[in-house]
Amino acid sequence: MWQFNHIYIEKEIKDHPRTAEILKKCRSNGIFYIDRYMELFGRKKQDIHFQIEHRSLILAKASGELIYRGSPMCQDYGRREFYYTSLMKNCLYDCEYCFLKGMYDCGYLVIFVNIEDVFEAAEQKLAGISGRQTMYLSVSFDTDLFSFEKLTGYCRLWEEFASNHPECEIEVRTKGAPAFENFSTASNFIMAFTLSPTEIIEKFEHHTAPLEMRVNAANSAIEKNATVRLCIDPMIYVKNWRKDYAELVGQLATCVDLSKVRDFGIGTFRISKEYLKRLREAEPDSEAAQFPFVTEGGYAGYPQAIKEEMINFLMKELKNAGVPERKIFIS
């Protein structure tokens, strides 16, 4: 059973079948009905850390625009038609550098129960794409969708959508170690694992899966002929970053057949200037969030010299491990 402090339900979807399915798996100190989720979620100056420690859940209806153009801060993996969608807001994990702490003033979890409307919007977007362009759709942009699979079943539903729409690539990204029993091997359903050195995980990525578990889960998925993407992104600058990232690549090369990985995404930490301000307020003692970043074009990141050094180092390590450069995408 999933334990929440309180559960808030929009009145419009209180009788939705998925609302009932989710509630069967939850316990709480009380259920309350609201008109719109933003009544709670959109309030300013909330105590995010308290809300993360005392999680409440909001069940809501996604409305308005449901499929968005991909952010220039994100890797499109060579796809011109790059989009994302959000069936949840906020994450089970508590990474100190997470952009969600800069995006939202609230730590509550939001689940949009009307996934059928998102599927319809995705199909409409697909119908409007000309020629033989493949649509790349990231579905875990505002959350770690795999970590909620036992509660929502959304990854399974997206996998079915991918199987029925070969012209659409669905990416689900995770810092967890999900099991993939009974998933099909649709080549356009991409299981993307975000990997960090153990020091970074232990220091900044609270409650996420240890590196060994992530690597083993990725390897298990590959052995089941799943399509796997490995993302060493964002790279975090710390004192021993060269040693840490060299060891990470070494562990990958030892445990995973890298020739069977679809591709690799790499990039250093970057964030919207506006999000950084709120992130720093939420994480005043975090080395990762309080680094003296430089700002250019509305985005903050490491100074160019540091960024280039980190990217070039990781590129070299991956190529030395046998990864062809054509498989490496840089953000």
C-alpha cells in the first residue's frame, strides 16, 4: 500500500475509473475534494522539504495543451519532431539539483488520471507530422514514471501505445531500477536509465537506486531485448569528478554489453535562470545547487571551460570503452 498524508481529488474526476484504481492502493489520513489542483499546487512560498517528507497526493484531470514541444535544454536524439507530455508532477526521489524544485513551489505529487486524453492528443500530433518523420515523445519529463508503475500502470500503457504506433518513439527515463517482466520488446519503447557515479548518487540523489542496481536493471532489460538508452546527464562537478566518471564508465563496460545499447546521452548540469533562483532557495546548503554558475541566453550552467573539459573527458572514456561516437548525443 502507498501511504500519503492526505489525498486531494478534483471533483470532476472523482468517479473516473482510474481514480478508484489508484485509491485502492493507497492509505491516507484523509481524502478531500477540490475544484482544481492548482488551488493547492499553485500556492506560492510552500515548504517543499516538509511536503516531500509528508507526501500528499493530488488526483487531477489534465487539460489544455497536453503535448508540448521539447525544451532546447533537452536532447532530441536527432529527431526534429521532439515533444514531451506530463501525466504526473513531482517525483518520488529527492535530488538536490532537480529542476522541479525550481519549477514548482509545491512538493505534493500530482497524478493526472485521464491518460486516454493524452493518448488522443499524441495521436492528433502524429497525424499532423508530414512525411516519414518519427515523433519522439518523452513521457517522464516532470517525474520518474517508472517509480510509480505499481500505483499507476502508466509505463505499461505507454508501452502498448508504442506497440500500436511504430511511427512514435516513447522514452521513459528513470533513476530507479525497475523490473521489466512482461514488457514487450517494441523497438520504439525506449527505457532510458540516468546514471551517476556512486559519490554523486549518495551525496545528491536521495532515495534513488544505487548505481549497481541501475546498471543491473539496464543489463536485465537489454537481455530481454528491450531498447535501452543510457544517460550520463547531468554530469555534476565535484572535486574528484574525473575519477568518479571514469569509474562509472568502467563499471558499465564490465557489466553491460555496450554494443547493445541504442545510444548514450551526456551533458553537464544546466537549468533555466529563473528555476535556479528557486532551486537555490529550496537547497541553500547544497554544493550542487549553490555552485557559481554562469548565465547565458536565460540558462545557467558551468563555465564553458569546465563544461568542455567534462564533456570531452566523458566522450573519451566512452569511446575507449568501445562506444562509437555516432551513438553519443551531447546536450
